[in-house]
Amino acid sequence: MRLYNTLSKTIEEFTPYNENEVTMYTCGPTVYHYAHIGNLRTYIFEDILEKSLEYMGYNVKRVMNITDVGHMTSDADSGEDKMQKGAARENKTVWEIADYYTNAFFNDAAKLNIRKPLIIEKASDLIDDYIRIIEKLLKDGYAYISNNNVYFDISKIEDYYRLSGKNSNDLLVGARDDVELDEFKRNPYDFGLWFTVSKFENQAMQWDSPWGVGYPGWHIECSGIAIKHLGEYLDIHCGGIDNIFPHHTNEIAQSEAFLGHKWCKYWLHGEHLNEESGKMSKSKGEFLTVSLLEEKKYDPLAYRYFCLQSHYRNQLVFSYESLDIAANGYKKLVNRVNQIKNSPSGELEEDKLNEYQNLFKKALQNDLNTSSALTVLYDVIKDELLNNNTKLYLIASFDSVLSLDLLKEKEVEIDSKLLSYIEEKIEERNLAKKEKNYELADKIREELKEKGIIIEDGREGTTYEIIR
Ligand code: AMP
Ligand code: ZN
């Protein structure tokens, strides 16, 4: 596999620490609201990465956190607490909010065929681990206590800005809104490891610690969870590009300071999905969720297909026009696969099979080029010299990575013409009944039945069911 590593800013040959198993850590959702389809683009990219590694023969051990504590509306230590904000919005406890939106996240992810990682850990469940790491950082002089909070001292790290490729001046000149001049920090980019003097008087999530009752900062969660489940050497860490700074930068600083050696080899970041008007948001404009797409009658997998058509490191702009095109393309693809499925023929052609599988692998090995991988799929479908059984085998094999349900029975789409036909017929029948023309009414019922439409008369009027 050749993958772009944000750490070196180059495409590198992937060689895991241990040749039999790849350890992979993914920053999980902050569960204060539904995920928008931009967030889910990142999880689709990570899902493809995990499945591609498996396709190449690796055994992948993947861990993801659920951020249910410590994440502010800015990615630094300023702004509002996202969980508190969610709880206030819905008049619920932060724990109820966390439970509800964790489930919602996995439901949406499942609709997009994003597989659940092997290990999922709630940030609030590993408080003792963070405390242990922070104690060592304090002991070794990487952290300090100020105003009863514990901060990480970034000046103790030689190459703190390595991942972002920036320096402190660039960042300050950019007048980032996520830097709050906190008089208790030695450096503006020092970050909170543990807060006891909460900015939020009504902070609901609090635990005992050697520094007083309080709660952990956001960044320490991911280091704590990754080290607990995947050990001291991590192969791959991923997230969206907004995670590069400060979140992943801080994860590297504190993990390597704690472990005393290099921690993660490959850092992979997915570019954002934007709206035509700019950044995707949960609070402004239309809140684009999987449920909204479903309400608008899109198959969620059409969105997955839309994402796979572009490279994960390219920005993607969402519009309904481009989703329509992708949805149409996806429908056609499923129909073509159905035609092949309906006429299976021939013995497996081993040579051709290997040839196409290698082309598919090559596309993915090239920094996860999913659009090239789709081209290989189309080449298989179009190949007139290839028998249908070999095609079906290849489609199933490719779909273990693409996860577009290409071979699954899809529900028959009900077109609007059929719906208006049924409604007209029911009206006609109601009229016939009113005029006591029962013969005609029965005739219409039979006519519909022959078409697979069963009607029933009830107190609420006539209802129908389409059975085929
Ligand atoms: P959050 O729930 O805010 O912690 O974000 C979950 C994931 O979504 C993180 O990996 C972010 O980097 C990623 N993300 C946030 N906004 C976008 C976007 N517009 N497009 C793609 N990924 C995003
Ligand atoms: Zn994280």
C-alpha cells in the first residue's frame, strides 16, 4: 500500500510495526448532535481504508473513541462545552444526550455501510488512564499546574508543529478563533490536560483527581484510549483535516512525551465535504444528515457512491445536483449488476479473475484511489469476453471494500406514476361504491390485485399494500 502521510507530507510505502497486524485509531464523533454528512465522509474514508488493508491481506485492529466529554465548540480550550450545549438545547442531561447521539451515529453509519470498529470506547469510561498519563507528564516536567488546572507545556517538545507544517507565528497571524488568551497558560498553544476550575459552573461531568474534582481535556482522551487498546506503537491514526491542528498535534506531543519514543507512524487525513456556500455546519443553513437525505428519497448508499467517486484528499462540494447525478449513476450500476445476476453462466476464469483483482488492488494501493477502483468495476461489467459467473465473483470481491450492496436485493422503487395510478383507481372505485355499482368496484379491486396491489377498506378509508 502507498499512503499519503501527513507527517512526512509525502506518499509513503506502508510498512506496519508488526507485519501481521495493523493497529488503527480513528477519532470518533462528538456526540452532542447528529453527525452531518461531512463528518460521515471522513468515516467512509476510514472504512474504505480499513477494508482495503484487509483486502491486501492485513489483519486490522481498529479502535474508535466516542467523545462524550471535554470537547469545546472551538478545538482548543475555549468556547462552550459541546455536550453542555446539546443538553441545554434539548433540556436533557449530558448523559442522555451522549447515549442518544451515539446510537444515532451508529445508525447513520450503518446505513452508509460503515462497519463498526472492533473496539469502541467512551471517553468518559477511561478517566483513570488519563489521570495516570497526566501524573507522569507532570512528574517528567512536560506539564504544569496553573490556577488549579493542568496544562501541557508545548515548549518542552522540540518539533511541536511538525504535523501541521506550521509555526506558532503562522498560526497567530491567522487570527484563529480557537485561541483564547488564557492568562494561566505559559504559552498560548499550551493545552488543558485536566480542568478543575471549570469555565462552566454547571459542568455535569466531573470526576475526582489528584488535582481536585474536574474533567479531562479533549486531546488526552484519544491518546489514553489508543495507548490502552493498541499499545505503545500505533500504525495508523486518522481523522478529518481539521483534526491536524490542534488535536492530532497535541496527541503526538503528549503521547510521545509519555511513552518516551515515537508513537504513530502514519497520519492520514480526509479532506472536507463543503457546501457551495462554504463550510458545512450543524447550526447554520440546512443541517445535512442521513435522515434528511432519506426524507428526500435518496438511498444513503448513493451518498457513499458520491464520496467514492472522488479522492479522499480532495475537497468535495456537496450540491443536490451532483448528488442526483451520483444517485442516478448508482441506480444504473445496481441495475447492470442485477442483469448479470439474472443470467449466471460459465466457469470461473482464473486468469481474468486475478488480472482484474490485481487492477483493483493497484487502484487502492495508490493512496486509496477509489474512483480508479470504480473504473475497474465498470471494466469488469463491460467486458464482453468475461462470463457472468466470473463477473459476479469479482463484483462480490470488490464490494467487500466498496460496500455498495451491489449484490443485495434492493427494494423495488415505487415510481410516482404507479402511485398516482393507484390513487386514481381507488377514487374510481369509491365513486362506484357510492353509486352502488358493486360490480365495477369489485372489478377494480381485481384489476389492482392482478398488478400486485392489495386494497383494504377500513374505518379510515381505503388503504393499499404493494406486494410485488
Ligand atoms: P466531530 O464529531 O466534530 O468530533 O467530528 C467527527 C469527524 O468529522 C472528525 O474526524 C472531523 O475531522 C470530521 N469532519 C468535521 N467536519 C467535516 C467535513 N465538513 N467534512 C469531512 N469531515 C469532517
Ligand atoms: Zn481524537
